Amino acid sequence: MFRKILIANRGEIACRIIATARRMGIATVAVHSDADAAAPHVAMADEAVRIGPAAPAESYLRGDRIVAAARQTGAEAVHPGYGFLSENADFAEAVAAAGLTFVGPPAAAIAAMGLKDAAKSLMEKAGVPVVPGYHGARQEPEFLAERAAEIGYPVLIKARAGGGGKGMRLVAAPRDFPEALAAARREAQTGFGDPAVLVERFVAAPRHVEVQILADGQGHILHLFERDCSLQRRHQKVIEEAPAPGMDPDTRAAIGRAAVEAARAVGYVGAGTVEFIADGSRGLRADAMWFMEMNTRLQVEHPVTEAVTGLDLVEWQLRVAAGQALPFAQDDLSMTGHAVEARIYAEDPARDFLPATGRLTHLRLPPAARFVPGDLRLDAGVAEGDEVTPHYDPMIGKLIAHAPDRTQALARLRAALAQIRIAGCTTNVGFLHALAGHPDVLGGRLDTGLIDRGQDALRPPAASPGILAVAAVAGLGLPMPGGTADWATAGGPPWQALTGWRAWGPAEHLLEVDGVDGKRRLRVGIRGPGRYRVADAAPDGAARADAVDPGAGGDDEAGIYELAAGPDGAVSVRHRGRLQVVHIARDGRQLVVFRDGAAYRFALPDIEAAPDGAAAGDVVVAPMPGLVKLVRVAPGADVGKGQPLIVLEAMKMEHGLSAPRDGQVAELLVAEGDQVSEGAVLLRLAPEDGEEGGTA
């Protein structure tokens, strides 16, 4: 067995590999960019080596620097994790040429499966069914459009290199094909350095089912059963589970055999995943599943397989790489219970899952096993105070629940998601909590379009009256019994307990909060220690008869909220005989209230004024930091509302920005190739007739 290994990766996967290596008594070397100098994976490893600036092209994608770091520190093997160089055949060869062991398959197997078109041709020869489509070398746009018409719309355009939804476009009609092809090619070139694509039939009610395989150097290839990864947004996985709902033993055996044959066809060694697309309209059937691609590395969702099989896949990667044979046969393997994994991302579900950035100013995660199987497992490579940057994938961590059956596993996952509290950047935690409780998810009625169809139902509910009351009281800094601001219980002046007493009537405060549901002017009246009446305020600042709670009417007592502070930001809210507990945190000039995994952010006061005093409808701003990839208009051009104007690239994905209204381009403030920050004004429209361009 190896004495020391280097992990050519970062974040949670680097931490996860280090955890297994430590348990096996193997020393570890981490590599890091300047942005990751203080990252958890660096602190967790036995040694660490700087490999370059923050940009991946100058650090984590520099195979020469990584190999040099391995030789410098005396590492005997290099584990690539996933992403970055994990499926780069040239890197695998460079590692071997340096006299080191690559913890993964042979370079020839990576190359064979690295290009989707060649891989599908190889699978056809091996007798593995593939999705009907064009997988050839010709790439002229007119030729590809002809093949798409022959296949029949809708079709999928897919980058032949890479994965993760990058370079993929669903095309519903011939008129949309040219633009979709151009966008897919640009994204493929940026993400993988290869603009070539393939065109395939779009499968109705598609289910994404993949099979984990494990192979040693002695020719033994086993499958570790399947995972269902159908819950996706932007062609990227969100929730995965094992086993797949509705999978019968015969179908499981059939796709397991197909996965083993796929691995055998390329001489595979190590852990890998064979992905299938299934037509789920009539349930999972062996004759309605087709090979999509093979990932020649560990998958992000591997913990659900570990949970149901009891195997540590990283351990077996290391053992196989060290030359050991698998000591078990296919019949020795079985699954126990059900496991579900949710990926926690810094992204905004309300804005089509745009990646988010920011510093994790407040981070509370549920108690769970770290990097090892358990009823609840958490794989995360961040700490409070870390920054989510535009340079790397925005995944914060993964939460895995394991239980005797699927219903219990989903319930355990939802309960754990409800405990997560993250401030500093927008996350998908509230969305995940809603998705894990969606009726179709609970019923096992899955397909890759479920999220797109049901986004409205998956948004967290509007802020409740209790949440608004907490935001108003906490935003004003008013005391709550049990909290540090409560003088009466903290031993301060006794008259502080009479907060709100005035000779001429109860004290009242006016506050404007700006949250995801819009601006609210609230009037807060103090009725005693921890007792507040919260009502919407009229334009003149007076309290309106209708309280924040629509059911309160003009009843003063019905608008009373009793608040008490608890540890770590907890606040109990009693209103009209009902009690709920929320949590609060400060994030700069924002107050964040957490409830059931959702984070309700309130600006105190309003900080959302349009940039440079312009009316919000006059400008196009960057919704995230990124690179200006394409500019479609010039100054003076007439544009219509919704017309595509600028393409912004962030985290290797393209995001189109459109005109907010009809008008004329007055000023173009960026050029292709510019790097811009979030909120930067990219383009300005001429003021509409009658406007002077001042504050709206």
C-alpha cells in the first residue's frame, strides 16, 4: 500500500479522500491555489503545496505543477478526485511517466471514453445499446441540422467532450437549431477545449440511471448496482438516490451486465460510472435504456452507493491502484436500505439557478457523520468565513441520508436540510427542502424535466407574518426576553423591563424592510417585554387597520407577537396561540431569517437603488461575476423587450442577458473578453420619452 499520496483537487472531494487515506494510515499532500491557501482541505492534509493563482488554468489544471509537487514531497500516487484533470488522459500519462501511480483507470480507457461520439461507436460494437443519433466526425452546421431533422425534434445537442451539462442544449424546433448549436459549441470550447458536438434523440420522460462499477487489474469487473440521478436543473444533478425507484431485479441485472461489458470493452481498472438514459413513460425496462456515457472517475454522488453497499469506494480505488485484487464476487454484494443525497450549492433558484458568490459569514450545518456512512452524512469542504468565488464550482457540500426505506430516507433528508443556515450568499437549501417533499418525488415519479415543470411549486413560501415580525423587531434592535439585548434578564437597569412605556401611550417605531417578496413598511408597537404589535404602515407612517397577519383585521391583540431569544440566533414566535421557531443572522446590512431551510433576506434599510441613479429598466447589469463572452448589439441599435443582448460566462456556463424593455442602446460599457463584477452596468438604454434619466 502507498505510504503517501497527493490529491490533485480541492474542496469537499479533497477532504473526503484525505479522510479515507488517514483511516488507512496513508499520509496526504494537498495542492492549492492562492484563493485556497486557508481552505479546509489544506489544513486537513499532512502537507500542502502552492501550485498557482486562483484561476484553474493557472493552478488546478496545471498538470506539470501537480506532478512536480508530487515528486517534491515524495508522494507515490496521485488521486485526481473529480473534475479538473480527473478525466484527462494526458495527465494520467504524465503521472505514470514521472514514475508515480495514477489512482484511476489507464490513460487509454480515459481516452476511449473521453469523447462521447467515439465512446458510443465503441459501445455499439460491444453490443451495448445507445441512444439513436449522430455521433460522427462531420461538424458543419448545415450537415448537423440535416441529421437533427432525420432524428426528429426535439433533439439534444451535446458536447462530445466533458459533461455536467456544459455544452448541452435542448432544441424543440428547426428554427432554434443554429443558435443552440453556436451556444453549445462556445460552451464546449470554454469548458473542455473542444467545440465538437453530437446530436441525439430527446427521450420522452427521461430517467437518468447510472451504474457504479469497480474493476481490478486482474480482470475482475463488478457492478455496485444503480443510482437514480433524474432530479436535475440545467442538465446538472441536484438530488441522487440508490436504489432507483421502480427498478426490478431483472432490469437491474440487465443494466449491470451492460455496464460491466462497457467497462470490459475499454480495459477499465478502478471505480467508474456507466450512465444510461431511460424512457420512464412506462416504467424502467431493460429494452428502453440506452448508454449515454462513461465517467472514468469517482462521481459526486458516490456516497449513496457507499451507504447502501457498505463499501468505501475511495479505499478500493487506492487498493486497486496499489495492485490488490477485489476479494469479493458479484454474488457477495447486496444493498441495504435506501440512500438519498442532496447537493448544496451557492446558487439562486429564483433566477434560474444562477451561480452565486460571497463570503460564508454564517454557516450552521446539521450534526452528521463526516465523510463516512451513517444515518446522516455530510461531505463539505468549507468553513465559516470561506469565500465562494467565481473561479470554481459553487457546490458547498453534500448531505446524504440513509434509512431502511425510501420514505424514511427522504424524511430524514428534509429534517436535516431544515437545520442548515447559511448567510453570505444565496443557496438552494430551501429549494432542496421543497424538492425532497414534492408529491412526485415522494411517489417516485421522477424524470429529468420535473424541476423545470414545477419551479413555482418548489420556491419557498412567502415570508410568514411571524418571519416579518422577527425581521422588524430584530432590525430595529429591540429586546427579546432570553436574549443578550434583554436588560431585565441580563442584570441591567430594572426599568428596561418597562420598554415601550410612555406617558402618552405605547412607543412605536417605523421600519421599511426589503425582502424577496418586495418592500414592506412596518409599524412596530411595543406592548411589554417581548410583546410587539406589528402592522403594515400607511404611506403617512400610521399603522393601518390590517396587521401583517391578514387574518388579524383591526383586532389589536390579534396583531400581537411574543418573541423570545434562544441560543445561536434562535427566536421563538408565539402568535394567535401558535408557536414557531426561526433563526436569525446578520450579514452586513442584511438580516437573514431562516425557516425550514429557506433563508429570508431583508435589507435594512433599502439598498436596492438602481446603479448610478438610473431607472432599473434602463440598464442591463451583471447578475454575477463573469466574463463577457458575446455582445450582440452596438450603440444606437434599436432593441425589443426580451431581445438577447449580451452573453455572460460564469463557472463555465453561459447566461444570456436580455433587454428589459423596448428602446435604443445609448451606451455599451463592456466589450467581449471583459471580466465584470456582480452588479456592474453592462449596457444602458436611452431614456424613454418624457424621462430625463434621473431617479425613477
